[in-house]
Amino acid sequence: MLGEFSLIREYFQDQVPSDTLGVGDDAARIPVPGATQVVACKDLLIEGRHFFPDVDPGTLGHKALAVNLSDLAAMGARPLGYLLGIGLRTVQPDWLKAFSGGMVGLGRRFECPLVGGDTVRVSGEIVISVTALGTLPAGQTGLLRQAAKPGDDIWVSGYLGAAHIALSGLQGDTRVSRECLAATRSSLETPEPRVALGQALLGIAHAAIDISDGLAQDLGHILEESGCGAILRCADLPLDPRLDGLPQDLQIRAALTGGDDYELCFTAPASKRADLSRLSQTCGLALSRVGVIRKGSGLNVLDTNGRQMELQHVGFDHFRRDVNER
Ligand SMILES: Nc1ncnc2c1ncn2[C@@H]1O[C@H](COP(=O)(O)OP(=O)(O)OP(=O)(O)O)[C@@H](O)[C@H]1O
Ligand SMILES: Cc1ncc(C[n+]2csc(CCOP(=O)(O)O)c2C)c(N)n1
Ligand SMILES: [Mg+2]
């Protein structure tokens, strides 16, 4: 069976004009007459696959919008508004009030209103589909996956691994203490989209992507699209401090391949290190240098002793067999 990414390339890659960015990046970019370009993206959330049936509806509303704002951030775009498609089994006013409160509340923080959508009844799982729109100045390419250059530093915002540990704890796959679960749950349920950082990276960063499927896989998309290779140093990964006390190899695996982080991974030339250290201060957000882009292909992951490390899988893929064996 085709994997998720080959499937998209094979069946959903339409031809677009040369000044338009179509399928293949964090969001599409469409020029419109006038000074700005429209940036657009969509992410689906399905009950049982992206969230548990008993999830707190307020956090679900937040996450449905947050994962899309994260894609806009990964382009360096400024949020403009969004549309919501939702399929529900029943109308439960309390659930809907909390859901819309979480979603609209997050949108307000970024001056990004709900401007339309569609609502239907379903007999099976709840389906939530958000289409987010943003803008980029005319002539600005945005932060493309194809823009990494050999010699670039690889950077990651914030901390990695907490969302996956929370998920794994809730699923009963990993023994996670009650305290650790309580502390990490917010990373899984209410990720913070790095909207201000994304826009500030225009003119500083070359390539960017948001980490939804795991750093190794998402960085892999940058490498493939840019025709480069990379070295990634586990010793420099920003492991979430809330994971202190868990086995180190588990923390590293969560950070490399867990997913659900919604931090930005970006590349920038070494000449921008001082700018990035200032930006980290002004955004109040850790920025960590975790590796380097080089000529060639493939991701070379070095363990904490500097030795080459093999990964069983690089991240989340909806159509990989073991994801579907639950
Ligand atoms: N059914 C589809 N039709 C057209 N384009 C698609 C379809 N599914 C995905 N794409 C496009 O393929 C590219 C990669 O999509 P993908 O979902 O892997 O990226 P993402 O949304 O940044 O990541 P994630 O979904 O893990 O947050 C994007 O440009 C997306 O718009
Ligand atoms: C209940 C439940 N099961 C599994 C996961 C893990 N998960 C699902 S989709 C995805 C990648 C990003 O999604 P997409 O590629 O669809 O944008 C990840 C890491 C979860 N969050 N909740
Ligand atoms: Mg997607």
C-alpha cells in the first residue's frame, strides 16, 4: 500500500501556475491582484485517530485550529481567518459551547476569525476539518520546504516529546506517572502555534516546517524537497524538562519520532545565529540548534555519544501498517 505522502503525490498533486505554490508544502500560496498573497491550508481531525472520544471539547476546539495556525506559521504567514467543516452524531449544546469556545478563543488571540464552514450529521466518527487562510506580502515566497542550503544550521523551537509521552501514557503503551501525565497533557491537547515566530523568521530562515509527525520525518521532508542531507545531534535535542526522570532513550525517541509537537523546525545560515538568539529573547521561546544541512541526501542521526543511530521508523504515517493495527 502507498504511504500517506506518496498517495498525496500520486492522486492529489494538481498542476498550478508558476507563481502559485500548490500541493507539497505546509500551506498553499496564491497570488491575488494587489499587494498580498493568500496562504491556505487544511488539516482534518478524526475521532479515534486524532483525539479520544472523551476528549475535553474545549481543548479539541483549540487543537483543531492550532494545528492549522501552525501550518500558516511554518510558512511565515499572518493568519486571516478560517472555515470549519464539522460532522457530528448528535447536538450536545454543552459540548458544542466548549468546543467553539476553545476554537474561537484561540482565533481571537491571533485576530483570526471563523468566517464560514459546513455542518452535517454523521453516523460514525466525529470529523473536524479546518481550512485556514493567511497572508504573505507580495513577492515574499514564504518559508518553503525546498529552501534549505548546505551549511545551514537546523533549529527547533520550544521543547519536544511531551505530547507523545502524554499520548503514549493515555493509550497505556508507556508507564507514565500521574504527575508526568498531568504535566504533559497540555502539550498534546492544547499545542501553542508559533505564529509570531514564523512571521519573524521571514528574512532570517531559509526552509521551515511544523513538527506534526515527528522531527525526523518532518525534517526529512525539508531534505527531500531541498535535495540535501543533514546531521541531527541527539545531544542537542531540546527534550522537554517535564520528561525528566523518564529513560533517556524514551525521551529521545519521543522527540525524534513521536509527533504532535507543533513546534517549528527551520534552517538558517550560521550568519543568522545572533539574530536568532535575539529573536528567542523577544518571542520568549527557546530556539535550539540541533544539526546541520549538508550536500547529499538522507538524515544522519547521531546518538548522545556521537555514534550513528538507526531509527525503526521516522514518524507518524496514517497508512503505515502498525499505526492501523490498534
Ligand atoms: N487530499 C489532498 N488533496 C490535495 N492536496 C493534499 C491532500 N492531502 C494533502 N495535501 C497536500 O500535501 C502536502 C503535504 O500534506 P501533509 O498533510 O503531509 O502536510 P501538513 O499538513 O503540513 O502535515 P500534517 O498533516 O502532518 O500536519 C500539503 O501541501 C497538503 O496541502
Ligand atoms: C487518539 C490519538 N491517536 C493518535 C494520535 C497521534 N497522531 C495522530 S495524527 C498524528 C500526526 C499529525 O496528524 P496529521 O498528519 O493527520 O495532520 C499523530 C502524531 C493522537 N494525537 N491521538
Ligand atoms: Mg496535513
